[in-house]
Amino acid sequence: MPGHSVRLLCMLGLLGVLAGGGPALAAEPYDPWPGLVQDIFNNRPMQDGAGVIAIEMPVRAEDAAIVPVTLRSKLAPDDNRRVRAITLVIDQNPAPMAAKFELGPDANVSEISTRVRVNNYTDVHAVAELSDGQLYMVKTYVKASGGCSAPAAKTADDAKSRLGQMRYRQFARPSENGAREAQIMIGHPNNSGLQMDQVTQLYIPAFFVNELRLWQDDSPVLAVEGGISLSEDPNIRFTYVSNGARNFRAEARDTSGQIYRNEWKIDQGM
Amino acid sequence: MALRLCSLVALAVICALTGVRAQAQAIDVREVAPGVFVHTGLTAPMTEANAGATANIGFVIGEAAVAVIDTGGSVREGRQLLAAIRARTGKPIRYVINTHGHPDHVFGNAAFVAEGTVFVGHRNLPRMFSARGQFYLDAFRRTMGRELMDEVRIISPTLLVDDTLTLDLGARTLTLRAWSAAHTDNDLSVFDETTGTLFAGDLVFVTHTPVLDGSLRGWLRAIEELGRLPAQRVIPGHGAVSDWPAALADQRRYLEKLSADIRAMIARGTPISAAAASAAASERSKWKLFEDYNARNATAAFSEIEWE
């Protein structure tokens, strides 16, 4: 039950805050990664992922609430292994597991970009699971933003008013092998549940998109298990190979159980 | 013996520091109009060395009472502002107005907590504090250090402004206005009717690169409305006290350029990661702290405009 693991980690993060810690400040160098390997990956061995995937993020999180991240497959075209899933972990965030992307077996997804919240100076790990059953890890380091930037909504009212809106966009791109680039945006506040209401002294309940599935016709392209480290209005931009499908379909589910669905005609000319 | 001497010296130093704390030095303020006093903040990031004193803060003295407009970036700065007030008047401080919730404007609040003093803010300010307060308290330890941050408290307003509100200081009226999302979603302006002085908070930046933490489109709309206010002068959130409405021109140009560049990038399909490097690049030489804030503004603007 992949959905449970995200929820569990979110709960653990919440408990950490309730226990009085708050998001740990890197006062002393404490490396949470070994513990995360245990919690998220069941202590499975990690191979060096340098030849398998790349992770790109800015050195500094300019806006703590919106930090772009790109994951890219580096497997050679003649490599007979394929990427089954990529897990993105932001070590020092209150809920470190940002997202797990499961790549459709026939969609040949080669690049995924999204946006995350970054609370602190932190390692960010990307772990790819290949069809050989092994895990391959790469990491990068991001400095927290300075100043008044915060990993929270800028205009809480706008975030609510867009709730459930979905947008699909295709990008023109010269494709050698039928590769297309597309983007899905979902209007959702993706509330962390880590914010305390000052009047009631209770935590505002978490409310975020925890599942997103994308298909070209009936063939899965991506399935995303999301956590609260994904930015408000989750946005996924990706490159995949068309199977000639006419329609692109998306289904999202949030922590309140609400389901959002939409479908678009694929512009075959692009 | 040497050890004992050391501890005596240490004790003396501690006593001296405590003395300073109890009787803060008055911060440097200037009377920009009769009864209107301003401390001009440094155009710099908040640090331990500058005690967070980067925003413009001030106060207005009426016949009966005083209103404080923003309290600075540390309790130390707040106490220094309090000392500057007490050097000029013994009248009670009836209102402490926060123009918005950013740390450089509100971290001094704790210096003003007293019976009879009411904290005033935009209706959205408590929500902003509950979403970000703890994060700010944690994050600013990195740059401001433990000593300054240990005494900072998030003090939420109890008098909230929905639309407009007038405060009577005795033969002197301040008109407060709550704005729709612009610089932040909790911007409040304060207009002193007597002298035509507008405390704009961070709705107006002069010289200091504007910082977008609300809505770019909303801010441009607010600038149009702000320009119609019948003020003689503006005290911007950052930068020099300036003539009105001329002070708006540079900021409007920057935000329009940012908006046009980002809109063109989105139309071309440029990814958000590439926007930060090039949006509004032509403005670089015209502002201070451009490298600190422009990329962040571009990122925020992108995520707003792509929903148009």
C-alpha cells in the first residue's frame, strides 16, 4: 500500500514537531539519511546512481515554497533495463518523502520536473528503482532560501479558489523518437498540516494531493504518490513517448478523499 | 587567581550587557513631517551584526497618544525604537501597527507589549503568522543568531483591519487600509491625514529590489490605486522617504518588466527553472540586492502567471 507509507511518514513528521522539535535546525550536523533509507526503502542496498539518473536543483532555494527539481534518466538507449520508479527525498524537511513517481511500462518517461518546498539546508536524494530490481541513488545539496521567503502559501485565498482545477499542456519539441513533452497542473493548496492555529492551538489538518495518475488513452504514463513537500498547485512536467493515443487522462486524489478527473485531446500535430 | 579575575570580568561584562538591555540606546530617527518620525533601515539582508534593522520603521505622535508603525527586525531594535519615542514624548503608546508579517517589520513587537497597547494588522495577518511564524523563528536563527532570536515572539494583532479603519491619536487621525494580495496577502497602509504622510510598508520599495511574496498582478493593480492617494510623501518599507506619487515609478517599471518577461517565457514553453536566470535582467543595474531577490520574484511570478 504505497499510499500508506507517505501518510505514515507525514504523521511521523508531524509527531516530531509535536514533540517540540520543530523542523530541526542544522545546529549540529545530523544526517537523517541512514534513518530514511530504513524508513522509506526498508534498508535495501543503494547502488551509485551516477550513470542511471540525474537530479537538478538550484544551489539555493530562491523561493522556499517553489523550488524546481528535474529528474532525468541517463540510461543509454540500448540499455535493456528500464526505470520503474523514482523516489524523491528532501532529507531535512518535516516530511522528507516528497514524491514517488512510478513510470508507465510502455511510456518511456525520460524526464520529470516538479516543484518542492525546502525548509532547510538539506541533501536531496533521488532513488531510482530499475527493472533489475536494484536501487540507484544520486543526491544534491540545496541551501535554504534567505529572507522572508517561507515554504507556505503566499495567497491562501487564491490557493483555495483554484481547488480542483486541472490544466494540461503539450510543449512543442523536436522529437527524435516520438518523444513528447507535457505538463499537468492541479490547483490545490497542498497544506502541510504543520501549521498551528494560534487561537485554538491545534494543528490545521493536512490537506494535500497524495495520488496522481496519468494515462495516454488507457496506458499508464506516470503514477505519483505525493507528500506535503510538493509545492502548492502540484505541477508535473515530463517527457514521454507517444503510443499514438488520442486522449490524455488525469486522476488525482487528495487526503480528504476527493477525486479530481479530467481528460484532454492530444494535439497530434505537436 | 587569574581564573577568578576572568570570572569577575565576565560578570562585569554581563552586568554591562544587561544594563544596555534595560536601557536601550535610542535608535536614530528623523522627523519627516510634524509629529512623524522615521528610522531608515539599512538596505541589506537581516544579520546578527545589523540586528535585523533593515526596514523603515516609525511612529506618529498625536495630542493624546502615540502609534508605532512597524517594530523592526529584532526585539533589540524594537527597544531602541521605544527609547527614541520616550526621548520625545511620555504619551501612551496606544497602537502598534504591523504593515505586514515579514520578520524585518514585526520581530520587534515584543518590545511594545504593555497594558493599554493594541496590536493592529490586516485581517489576514494572524493566518500568515500561524502559517509562517514558527518557520521564521527557526530559520532566522541561522542569520541572526541565538541571542537576538531567543527573545523574539510572534505577537498577533487583536485589532484587525478588514477594509479601512481610522485610529484617533487625539486631534490626529490615521487611516489604515487593508489591501488585496500585493507584496503579501496581508499588506496594510497607514495614512496620516494631518501631514499627508503615507506609511506604505512594503507596498512601496525604493532602491531596494521589490520583493514579491503575494501576487504580482495584484501588486500592479494596487500600485494604480496607491497612486491616487492624496499623499505629500511616502515612507516606503525600504529606501528613502520620497515624494508622492513619483516614488512609485521605478517599482512599477520593474514589476511590469518582470510580468512581461515571465508571460513571454510561459508562452514559449520555457521551464520555471530557466526563468529565474533571465527574467527582468534589464533591471539589474537599477536596484540594490537584485541578486538576492530577483530570481525568487521570477519563480513566484511564474507560478502565479501560469494560472492566467
